Amino acid sequence: RKPSGNHIKLENILLLNKLLVVTVATKETDGFTRFMKSAKHFNYSVKVLGRGEKWQGGDYMSAPGGGQKVRLLKAALDKMKDEDRIILFIDSYDVVFASGPKELLKKFQQAGHKVVFSSESLIWPDRHLQDKHPHVKEGNRFLGSGGFIGYVPNIREMVSDWTGEDDESDQLFFTKIYIDPAKRKSINITIDSKCRLFQNLNGALDEVVLKFEDGRVRARNVLYDTLSVVIHGNGPTKLQINYLGNYIPNTWTFETGCTVCHEDLRSLTSEYPLVVIGIFIQQPTPFVTVFFERLLKLQYPKNRLKLFIYNKVKLMQTIVSSFLQDHGNLYQDVKFIGPEEEMDGAAPRNLGFDMCRKDEDCDYFFSLDIEVVLKNENTLKILIEQNLPVIAPMITRAGRLWSNFWGALSADGYYARSEDYVDIVQGRREGVWNIPYVSSVYLVKASLLRSELSDFELFNSNNLDPDMAFCHNVRSKGIFMYVTNMQSFGRILSTENYQTNHLHNDLWQIFENPVDWEERYIHENYTRIMKDKLIETPCPDVYWFPIFTDVACNHLVEEMENFGQWSGGGNKDTRIQGGYENVPTIDIHMNQVNYEKEWQKFLLEYIAPVTEKMFPGYYTRAQFDLAFVVRYKPDEQPALRPHHDASTFTINIALNQVGLDFQGGGCRFLRYDCSITSPRKGWALMHPGRLTHYHEGLRVTEGVRYIAVSFVDP
Ligand SMILES: *[C@@H]1O[C@H](CO)[C@@H](O)[C@H](O)[C@H]1NC(C)=O
Ligand SMILES: *[C@@H]1O[C@H](CO)[C@@H](O)[C@H](O)[C@H]1NC(C)=O
Ligand SMILES: *[C@@H]1O[C@H](CO)[C@@H](O)[C@H](O)[C@H]1NC(C)=O
């Protein structure tokens, strides 16, 4: 004899076999695919009605409508023989399952009725019917037609009177049956007023919170303390009713997998999809040279790439032109639109997309704004492998909660923070996320541009910015956009406060874009000074360490030469009176080029830590009165006589290379009779200023030598 426990289980299994999910989908939208994935995940059997049929039930994005659903259900029920079958009839474009059939059936049985409808807190479409609705003890009072469950005979009876047109309201039809006491009783209908089976999100977003558990998500209704089995992202048409935001476990979206996998991409070079990369320069932006260096390093065969570059900014023109001149021919094709075209906003983006749309070889359009710092060289491959309609790599702004996607939309279609936005941005939750808005960098399938998104003016709108107009258009076609944070991809630059009145404006970016400033200008081995004892002591209490990149040295020198007002002996008088600089040099001071704030920040961030490490117990705020670039030249000022510095400590950075740019030069400390005769470009000497380190600048015999000197804590 079997124990009774097994008996119950067997009953459940029998019941499970009786359950059939029925939905209407005339088109396999992304929302439908998502629904089917969640159904498959929980092992529901699903019957899809209306496939390939023309959708008559009104624009599915903007109900009312839905009579077609009732007609199709009615026809399907007429053919169904099994009278004790249980039907779950639900929408699919904006629905996901949050749990399996067992829980659904248990809750259905507990409801004690033959048909259970989902419930709504708002009455729709006919407000005048409000008083006819029976009162409920607790919860929602109104019926929602987006989901119901019941036995075949009861549902058959319920839809038997349907004679409506395909575009009539199913919601009104079912509501009228429900508020008729006789029909309600004979068909035995109730509504799921506490959202135990169905959670409609319309008007309920405030009462629903996400609950993350073992790799899946449940939506908890905190008003009634329930976890529904079905989640329905219905809502006001203005807000795109098929949007479920992050009410989706990431596994379902991630399972889309790849059609072209990494290995394939590597071995079949000729088979790489053809990508048009659209690069948009809409405002003066720092580190554009670096952007193009990174573009060159993007891991993708260049003969499978075409470039569309739009540059609106005259100032950036030389950089773009020199990139195209040097490397343009590596790419299969290049289209360039310059500032003289005077295009604005939407126009260049429409054009770029159209370049891919009209090119029958084009498989993807990769939109890339100039302020994006794409650190991950495999980004393009990774995105293609996701095989999704529109997908963006998540990029953030260093140190801020900004990112290139929105987690949710507000009621008026603008930004709203989704429940898990912060967790996603900060990487505590990783996945591929369905989102309502992306910008700055994303990949679009070309096939979409030739079908649903074939409208040339995708970026145009009367009242929305181009990026918002684009996302609005994508959403309103029922196309899903995704962002992935499964890898780290990069960040976005701040283009605010970008001064453009210097030769090398990027030097001034230490405040606005400190991470990029550091990557560009701080020596790659700087971080190893302490860790790997990369610091040298060529003379007593003289420390020597790498600080600047070659680029930093070149930029500083070029900036000073560009400024050009080298001061000779005559200009020195004022400073001598100030009691500071008593040994005149040919130099330009940092404040002459408005660089003193940035220089102090540099000293504080990068020099002070070394100082405090090497001179324990000494704390510096890196104050200085004198910081300048000195030029040594045989026929100008070749050397500097012995002197003390007006500083507690001095920083002396070699800005060019002995043997290459000049001969001779160096520094000699007289007290120790110790010289540093082969100064290294980008390396700093740090030594006490007064008292002990009486020193001289050694003679430059050929070429020109530049050093950056700072008298710190005078
Ligand atoms: C679905 O069915 C498969 C095989 O029958 C089983 O391994 C899996 O655990 C089921 N999934 C769920 C969520 O019950
Ligand atoms: C509805 O059906 C249940 C059984 O599922 C029954 O107990 C209940 O009495 C019925 N209600 C009405 C009003 O017929
Ligand atoms: C950094 O250190 C490594 C190892 O010592 C060396 O090979 C490399 O050239 C250094 N980088 C620069 C820019 O000098």
C-alpha cells in the first residue's frame, strides 16, 4: 500500500495535467517571447491562439479592444472535449509567470469558485458601472480581463453569448457578466481581490515591491501581503503598456543566448556580422584622441566595420581628420559629416541609422557617442552574442549614480528609478535587463531598422530630445531594449566645464574627469612606487620616481611653448622683491597659463602621498607659491648656479629625454657631492628645499631641456 502522502501527490499530478494556459498572440513580439520563456521555465503547457492572424483587437499597445481574444477563445473552447480541464486565459505581451502551476492551482482551489478573474483597483472602461460591483471584504473591487482561470464548462458558458466585433472591449463584456448577480452565481465567478493569483500593475506600482529569491523574482503586494503567480504589466497607454520594467527575473531574458558565439566569431573571420559604427560628436569633449585610440583597439575585424562619423565641433576637426587620414582605410567604408553641414540633434542620427538600413550587408548598427569611454575591447562581440534587438553595455559615470539606462519610466514618460536600479548600477545584481531607455552606446539589429523601425525619422519628436524620441519609438513598437552589466564595459565622460581655450585642454580635466586624467597623464608604474619599491634614492634624501606619462610631459611642454612668454632675468625682479626666487630661470609659471589649481590638485593627489611616505611624520597640503616649467638651452640659459629652494621640499620633473632631446643637464647636490646626470623623462626628483640640499642645475650642452619645478610648502 502506498502511503497517503503519495496519494495526494498523484492527485496533484493529475490536476497539473488538467491545466492549460491559453493566450492570444497574433505576432511574436519580444513581450511574447519573454512570456513563453517564463512559461517554459515553470513547465506550463501553453496553447497560443491567433498566430499569424491579423490583430483586430485595436492597437495592442493602446487598448481598449480585445474582442478578438474572446472570439478566438470561444472557438477554441467549442473544440475542447475534456470537461474537467482548467484553463488559464491570459494576455502574453505584458505578462510573466512568477511561480509554477502547483501554486497556481492551489490558490485557485482555495478561491472556492469555478472561475477566478484578476482584480483591479481602478474601474475601466465604464466608470458608471461602479455601484453595480459587489463589495469585497478586502482588496480590489473591480474585474481585470487580462487574466482569469476556470473550468472549461464555466468559461464556455461565460463566453457563449459573445457576438461582439473584434475591436470591442473584452473587459466591458466580462464586467457586465460579473456585475449581473444571476450570471455571477450560475457561472460561479469571483475576483482575486487580494492578488494571490494575479498581480495587475496598473495603478498598483506603489503597493508592489520586488522580492529577490534564489535567482528569481517575486512581486510582493505589501497591501495584502501576497505573492502573485502571474504578473501583468498593464498600465496607462501613455506609459507603454507592455513594459514590465525590472519585474522580470534576469535568467529569462538572459536565456536568449547567442546565435553567433564567441568561438565562432574567432574562427570564422569572414563570417563576422557587418557593423556600421555611428560615432557622434555633438559637443566639445575631452580625451577625443584617446577615444580614437580605443576605437582602433576594438576587438573586431576592421574589414567588417564601416564608420559613420558625425562631428559638429570645429575644434575637434583636426583630431577626427588625422584619425581618418591615418586609419580610415583600415575600415571597409567611412562616411564623414563635418561641422560645416550644421546638422543638429536628430538629423545626423537619422542619417547614421539609415546608412545601415539601406546597406543590405549591414547586420548591426552600433551607436557610440564620443563621450563614451569603452574600456572593454570585446564590447562589440559581447553585445552581438546576446542576439537581442537593442542592447547596451552598461556604462556609468565614475563615482556617481549615473548610467546610460533608466530602470523605469515615470507616468509622463521621463526618468524613474526602478527598485533595483542602484543594485544594477553598482553591480550587486548582474544580468541582462529589460529597460525602457538607453543612450550613449547601444547596438541595434539592422533587420529591425528594415522592419519595425523603418521610419527614417526615428529620432524626431515635437517635444522629446532625440534619444528619448528614439526610445519612445522603439517601445511603442513593442521592441525590447536591454542593458547588460554582466561584464564591466566602461564609463562616460563629463563634458561639463570643458575649457577649450588652451592647446591641450585635457590637461585641465583633473577635476571634472579625474579617472581619465590619471589614465592619460600619470605614469603607468606610479602605483608600483610603494608596492614594488620602484622609488630610487640616487642621493641622500633625494627620491626619484615615475610620475608622468610621455604624453603628459609633451603636453606640458607644448602648452608652455604655445603660451610662449618665457621670462628672462628682467621679469624676475618682482619675484626677487617678494623674497622668494633668488636665482632667476627662463620659465613660465603655472599661474601664467591658469594651471595653478589643477597643479595643486596634482601635487596633493599624486605627490603628497609619496612625500608623506618618504618623510614620515611630515604632512603636506601641497601648498606652493612657485611652480613653473624651466627651459634650459645652451644659447639661452644652459645651467643654474648653486642655490637653496624657497620650499620645504621641491619637486623636479624631467619633461623630456636626455640623449634624445638634449645633451648634458641634470642636478648636483653639493653637500653630498652627488649628481643625477641622466634624468629620466616623466620621473620626479623630490628633495628637501632649504638647509641641506644646496644644489645646482648642470649645463645643457645641446638641444633644449624642460623641467617642471614646484617649491612646495614655502
Ligand atoms: C520542469 O520540468 C523539468 C523536467 O520535467 C524539471 O527538471 C524541472 O525542475 C521543472 N521545473 C520546474 C520549475 O518545476
Ligand atoms: C461555486 O462553486 C463552489 C465549488 O467550487 C461551491 O462550493 C460554491 O457554492 C459555488 N458558489 C455558488 C454561488 O454557486
Ligand atoms: C613599467 O615597468 C615595467 C616593468 O619594470 C617596464 O617594463 C615598463 O617599461 C615600465 N613602463 C614605463 C612606461 O616605463
